[in-house]
Amino acid sequence: MSIEIESFLHLYDRHQVEQKAHLEIEWQKVSCPRSEQIMEYEALSQTGETKVLQKLAVLKVNGGLGTSMELSGAKGALEVQHKLSFIDLAIQQIEQLNSKEGLDVPLLFMTSFNTEEDTKRIVKKYIKQPIRISVFNQSRYPRLDIDESLPIAHPKQDSQQAWYPPGHGDLYGALVRSGMLNTLLSQGKEYLFVSNSDNLGATVDPRILNHMDSTQSEFVMEVTDKTKADIKGGTLVDYDGTIRLLELAQIPLQHVEEFTSAKNFRIFNTNNLWIHLPALKRVMERGEMQLDIIANHKIVNGGQTVLQLETAAGAAIKHFKNARGLNVPRSRFLPVKTCSDLLLVRSDLFKVEGGSLVTNEHRMFATVPLIKLGDHFKNISQFQKRFRQVPSIVDLDHLTVSGDVYFGRNVTLRGTVIIIANEGQVVHIPDGCVLENRLISGNLTATDL
């Protein structure tokens, strides 16, 4: 029996036991984190010495397909700017860091069986570069029939529908199984910075690493303040005196509203994680890595409901000594989950410098615009069809687009712009159009807001 299948069966057995024992979150034990459990980024030392970076490795979680945008391949291969993908930008960031500081920080990509081929194709372009790049796969687990709790297909079948990557919590086991953990330790690496490949704000920050090193913290999770768009994100809580990550799927239904309220729990997990590698080896060798199980229900095969048992990487925080959250600026969380997010990062609001997205110096506000594209822009093919060119949005505050709308070239959007095409109508925004504080409805009339 493979280690991968053993891992799945262990997770499955735990799930069965917890179900029968009705082991659930005891809400009376949940409270907001204490001040000593959440550090403020502004309180960190301003002098981020780079010497400690010699102990660092960087890992990008790159197992997703971008199903929310109906992508046909790896989300990490999606182009952001100047024909550079998420993967390209991650590599260029580390190249820039190593070149500037005279370092040898290796870069790892954890892929899934869905994304391995696309990732290796892009990484291959950099084979002659001095940067050390490694690609390794996370597990693949069988999807379970919701009624029978049995795999929906025989394990030897190669159907993509029959398998799933079990979430980024599989990171720790995958590091061990692939041999990457021992390799990094043998290279003298003591810290691993982990982030999602689609989070373009997640860059190496010496201030955070120096704080971690000086305080001997074994695990640091970057959190940031909630907005209305973040209510589904996992949140750090104090659970019966211990810091713990709770995900929405773990919360009893009667407490969901309280859990998602920014008034009660004002921060959420960015999934930017800083991990002390010797401590990770200790936890794994002792068999202590028991992550909370998240039971996700998915619809596949044209309507069949299946069960996926997953885990979250941040849930490991409870297993490490002196672990804490770090409340970071929103600029360190710039994910691309939807086509609305993609419009933002492809626009002139940002420019690429050394693989990082840098805010346009002409932007007058610290915050990014709120963009809401309707269902006609939901998938990537429609998005690209409807924008002949991404508009200029440096001076934009808010954009809402609903209905059958098309944008021409050299369009400029400023202030608050709302464009609504009623059912059966089409709105074309012509080339060179400048819209500032405008409401455009389906009959193509425009009025000042």
C-alpha cells in the first residue's frame, strides 16, 4: 500500500470516528484572539537585516485549476501582465532577491496532478538560470460517494473526476514524502515561506523573518483585516486558551453569522505562512500533525454529489511552539480568485518590477478599487472577449458591470462607474471613451451620479 493511500485512509478513519462521536467545535470555547497571540506588523523592527534570508526557502502552493474562472489549465499558468504568469512572477521575484542580496534562496512549487504538467512547462524556461527551482506533487485522494462513503471509481481508473488534491494542508506530508523537507534541512535552510501562487502580494519580507528568528517563533500566520469580500476566510481564534485556525465549514450553522461578522472576528487568514523547518521535522516525526478535517461536498459527473476530505495548512499553527498571527497590511494580500480580481492586476493600477506588482505612483489612494463584474464576465474566455483592452483604472473607486457589456480600446474609468445592460440589450463602450462618475443603463443614456 502506498504512503499516499495510507494517508488517505488515516484521514478517512479519523473522519468516521469524529462523525460517530459527534466531535464538533464547542462554540463556548471560542473567543477572539488575545493581544499576545496576534502581533501587529507596524510593531516589527524597521530594520530587516538580510543575513537571516540565507536560512530561507520559498514555496508556492500551485495545485489549483481556477475553476471559478472556468480555466482549462493550471491557474498558475494564467498570464497577469506582459505575458508573465503567476509562476513567471514568482520565479522572477526570487531571482531578483538572490541577485540583489547575493543569496541562494531556493523556490519550490507544490503542484497537484491537475497542474504538474503546466507548471513544469513554464519552469523549464528557467532551467539555465542560477536559481534553484523544485517541483513536487501533493497527494491525490479518491472522491467518495456521498451516500455510500465509497470511492466513485476504481483506484486504477485515471478519470480526473474520480480524484482530487486534498487541500493545502497536505503540504506537510508532501514535503516529507517527496524528500524536500530533508533536502532543505541538509542545505542549511531553517525557514519556509509558504503562500498561494495566485496571491501577488505575498513577497519575501525580511522584517517578518527577523522577528520570527529573534523571538524563536516556530510558526507565523499572516492575517489581515476583513472586508465584506472576506467573510468566507478562515479566522484565528482563541480556542480554550490555544491559538487555532477555524474555517467556515467547521462552524455550527447557528453561529455562522457571528463567525463571519467583522465586528466579532476582524481578521482572516491570508495563507501566507512562515514555518520553522526543524520544528516541522519534529512535529512530523512524532506523528503530531493532526489537522482539522474539512468535509467538502462537490457536484461532479453531471450531478453526482461527492465528498472530499480536505485539510488547511494554517490549521497546523496549534502544533508549534510560540506560534502567532501577524496582522499585515492589505497590500500583502492580493489574490486572483475571480475575473474581477484579474481585471485589477492586469490594469495600469499596477506595474511589474522584479516580478512584484507595484502600485502605480499616480494612484492617489492607498486602497484598490472595488470591482464587481457580472455573470457575463465569469469565465476567462468571456472576460477576454468583452475587454478588447483592459481600461485605465488608476483613478477608479468603484466599478460595477452587469449584463451584456463590451469595452473598446483606450477606455478610462474614474470615480464610480456603473454600467448595466438590461436583459436583451447590449452596451458597447467605444474606443477612447472616458467615464467619470457615470451611470450607463441599457438604453445607452448616461447621467451624472
